[in-house]
Amino acid sequence: MINIPFETVLEKLKENGLSDEDINSKIKQKMDQLSGLISKEGAAHIIANEMGIKLVEKTSGQLKIKDIMPGMRNIDTVGKVTNIFDVREFQRQGGETSKVGSLIIGDETGTLRVVCWGSQADNLSKIIKDDIVKLVSCYVRENQGRREIHLNDSSKFIINPAGETIGDISFKSREFEKKKISDLQENMMNVELLGTVVGVDSLRFFEIDPVTKKRARLQRDQFIADGKIVENPDYSYVMNVIVDDGSGNIRSVFFGDLVERALNLEKTQLIALKDSQDIIDIKNSLLGNIVKVKGRVKKNQMFDRLEFTVQDMDLKPDPYEEMEDLDKQLEVAKVTEN
């Protein structure tokens, strides 16, 4: 089953003339109509269907990166290599040794990670940055909210195929809109905030499968990820930061490499400090800093509050330039409304 991300459905609704307020109102109305027996995601899908919006143009064959969705199978794509990562060996259940490696490819519509299993991992030693690769008969999975193309023994990895070209790679597949915290609403996407760090609530470490990067949970003295035993789990982390822009404040959630960037530490350094009191002073060094964060707004149902999931950030923005840009944008919005 193809898993169309909630954000993609919302983008399609916006493309068809609905504002954030319209979307939130329609989703609430649909959930109330169905007595709360449907999720927000399900309600958004129904609304799109009722409006005749086609969420997916193609489900197989050759696709641009922006059109690739989790759950798709037997797809092809072409992209330019931007990063190549190390190949790792691991043991399957039963003791058999295999290997996995990954790379990042991009085209004019975006970038994504490609995971090569078994013999497909050997292709990583044959490519260099800026090579063009054509990937044939692949499947797509979701990992920590991100799409990944996976290649197995039945897939094909073609290096620099004749007749295939890639234009300028889009590292930013969407534009972010500057907002005041007081104007934020549930389900807003592609939002940019400028504010001051006024609190760093927590930095939490958790175990993951080093191969799939999925969360590993302790069950009966064993770590389990996606139903499989993880012999030597790796670590990832999440950090909650309170950002205030004068109009209000919001809890902003940083995951994984964004934590490393925020604290200016490499992964090995972070893990070495996991049980140290020094980490408190390091994270508190963020207090008082002006930051620009980009991401999406979600509702924390447990605490009944809005939170901001950070997707990118700038730790040294020019505050005067940013405020000037925001004032101009707000002025344009006022003119448009009138």
C-alpha cells in the first residue's frame, strides 16, 4: 500500500485553493462528522478524494524524486550522486553475513537516500560524486519520516547510462514561509521562524538499529527493531528547545544530525557525553542565541499544545535582515488581503 505523507496531501489541498485555515476547518468537520473514528490523515485523504484531487500520478515506472512515495514497488529513477557512505557488514538472523551501503542522489525536484543491500552495495566502490545513476526495479520505504529507495538482488544499478542527464539539483524542494509564532496553527508546513532560545528542556538518547536506523526498544533483555533482534544497537537523540520571537514561544524539536549541528558536536563526542554532567553546560550554551528554524507545526495531543518539528536551521542568522524580510512579507500579505 502506498503511504502518501500527510504533508503531501496538505500540499495538494493548498495547490487546489485551500488555505491553512480552510484545511484545518475541513479536517475538523470531517472528523466530527465521523464521530472521531478517523485520523487527521484519513480525513485529509477523504477531503482530497471528494474534491477530485489526484494525489499520485504514477505508482511505478520511471519517476522524478518528488513523486516517489513510501510503499511504491518496481519503480525506476535517475539521479546525480551527491554523497556516498561507507558499506557495513552485518549478520542476518541465522548467522549469515551480508552488507549494506547507501548514497544520496538528486534531480531537479529534490534529493533522497538510496539503500543498497547485499551485492548491490558493491556498486558504491564504482561510483564517484556527480556520476549519474539509473536505478531500476526498486522499492520505497519510510525511515524516521524520510523516504528511501531500496535495491535488492533483483534491482539494477546502472552507472552513467547513455542519454540520461540531470539539471541543477534541487536541495530545497519547497519554499519556507516566514511566520510569527502567534500566527502558527496545527498542520502548517514549510514554516520559517526567527527567535531567541529561552529554554533547553531535555536531551534524550535512544537506541536504534545501526543498519535500518529504526528505533530499537528493550523487550525481555533484548533490543527489538521492526520485529528483529538488534545485537549491537547504535544511538540517536532528540532535543527540545524553547524558541521565543516576542509574539509567543514554542517547543521546537530537534532530531539526530540537527542535534549535532545545534551543539556543534560530532556523534562520537555526543555519545561520549551521554552520561556526563558536561552535556548540561553544552546544551545550555544555546540559551540567548538567535536562531532561524524551518519545519512544520504539529499538535501534541498528550499535552494539548502546538510544537515545531525542525527540519533545518541557521544558528547565525542576521536578525536585522530577517526582520526586514518578515516585515516586507507581512506588508505584502496585508495588501493582498485588502
